[in-house]
Amino acid sequence: MNKSNRIFADKAFELVKELDRSSQIIPPFDDDGVRTVLEEIKAIFEENCTQAVNYSTSGDRTLWPLLNFRHAALQRNKRCLLTYLHQRLLRIKALRWEFGPIIPSDIKSQLCEPEVSYFNSYAKSLAGYMRSIGDGQGLDLTVDLQPPKSLYIEVRCVEDFGKFELDDGEVVHLKKNSQHYLPRSQVEPLIRQGILQHAI
């Protein structure tokens, strides 16, 4: 598409649509797409600055609609880009609640470096808050996000994990394909990490 018949903010809107359509927990960060939108914002801004100078020197009122149009396109680009980034941050927060303080490597590879830093800061803040409540003993808010139907569940090991010590001191050997009947609250983090699977 050449410059004269391009559609402003088309790429920015496409970023938001692709994120919304994605079936992945979080798709890879579209660095090229974000860079393209930022370049378009810069180009629109520079065109508007040039036109604004022409308008201020000539007083030509016919330039005014084009200035307003470009400004609206610039604002739309900005809103779409902020929406894209905000929706990714919401998904990154949800990762902490679903997988715990460590992101699985296949998901971590989808994030850019600032997003990984954001996840780590969010996880640290959440951990600090959970330690501060519950009469000095702390309270894990990530356990039982859904009300449990029973306190114990049957789980199957998806991979070799080794020894797992329960709160009461009992040690369970988690080997691939072994099944165990264990307290839900203690195995939920392992289920979220994909080490155990709820055996129905």
C-alpha cells in the first residue's frame, strides 16, 4: 500500500485484534508490529509539525482539517498501542496466579525482557503482601482459587519429580505415571506447573 492511500492506525488495530484472537495463553510479543506503529506515530507527528508551521505562517484554514485528521490518527495509534500493552500485562498478572512465581519456559519465551521484569516485580509484590496478612503467618491467596469439592484429590504424575514433603512431614515419591491421593492445597501448585495431573 503506498503512502497516499494507506489507512492510518491499521497496524495498531491489527495488533489488538491478533492478541484478542490468539488461543495461546500469551502470544509472542510483536516487536516488529510495535516498532511499525511507533514509526507511524513519529511520521504523523512530524507531518503535523510541518503543517502546523505552514498554518501558523500562512494562516491557510484549509490545512486545519488535515491537521485534525492526523492528530486523531495519532491518538488512535496511541490508544491501540496502549491497549495492546495493557492486555498483555493483564495476561502476565494472570500467569502469576495460575503458575506461581516461576513462569514455565515455553511461556517465558513469548515475553519480552520488560515483561519478564514486570512479572518478577508483580510476583515479588504479591508474595510480600501474602506474607504480611494472616496474623503474621501469611496467607497464600493463590490456593483454592475455585472452591474445592473435597480436601483430597487423586493425582497422576506427568513427569519424574522426586521427593515431595507434605505439611505433616510425610514424604511422597512422585514418579512418572504414579498415582497418589493427596491434600488438594499442597498439590495445586504442582498441578499448575504441569508436574501433576488431576486424575478423574
